[in-house]
Amino acid sequence: MDRRLAVLPLLAAAAAVFACGGPLPHVGGELLATVRPGTPDSAKASSAGATHAPRPHRARGDTLVGAALSVHTEDGVEFALAVENPGKHRVELSFPDGRTKEFVVYDAAGHEVWRWSRGRLFTQNMQTKMLASGDSVVYAERWAAPAPGRYTVVAQLRSANYPIVKQSAFVVPATPATGAVAQLAAH
């Protein structure tokens, strides 16, 4: 077989991967979509700096973006990923499509039990969000009907130039706690 013809299947496979959205985004060598609590990947994500307190994320130069994840339980569970620009210059967050954030909930055994984007459709247009110096934006969503138990949420800002992943463990009580924050540990 001609060696030039042997390359054709590889080129076709590469074209198909990139036509379907390309490879998954990476942060510190880890695939953003595969971080599961209770696995070696989650330990790596934790040691890579996925903390609850705002932690700056560098894209290039000295430009920083901070983020914090909060979890509130009251008639369901509300997740809020607050992203801020503490720097002196404005920041432009670039998104490859209409899905700017993702919230995924895992049970105590590490099984996915809820994903915000499941069953939703998103535009395929690139988007940008400008944050002036000192500005912030909050990406919040609600998980309406969780069963009582211990869970971990992994929140992701799907920015191409400032990707952020945060995770936090929380408890859904057997009886709803009015206005209570049931957060155990944030990573």
C-alpha cells in the first residue's frame, strides 16, 4: 500500500474531531470535563488550586481573574460561580459557544447525578463578556429537586482564555433548612 494513502484515514479522523468542536479544553494538563470528586483527578484539581476563596487565574501577562463558588440550600440547591476582575485593566472573557458555564453534581460515591447543561441546546456562536477593572459577574443556577444526601458540585467557567474549575462539597438535609448554607468543604 502506498504510504501516502495510509495517511488519509488519520487526516480524516483529525478533520472529524475538529469539525465536532475540537478537543476538550485543558487546565494544568487536566481535562475540564473529567474532574470527578473522590478520584485522583479531583485531588490533582484540588492541588492545582480549585479553592473556594477567590483565586486569581492568569491568561497572559499579569492579567488576573478571580472566582468563588457558593452553594445555598433552600427549596432546592442554588449554585453561584462569581467571577471578578481584580486587576487594573479590563478583561475580555471569550467563550467558544453559548454554554458559558457548567455545573455538575456528584453523589458521595462519585457518580454524576445532575448536570445543568443536560437536555439544553446552545448557540454555536462565539461570545465575549467584558469585565472592567473591579467588575464581577455571577453565573447562578438551581437544582430543583435533590434527594437528601452528601454531594459535590464542580463548577466550570467555560472561557477559552480564562478557564476556571471550582468544586465544593455540600449536604442536602432531610428536612429543608431555611436559608442555610450547607457547605462542607470547598476545593
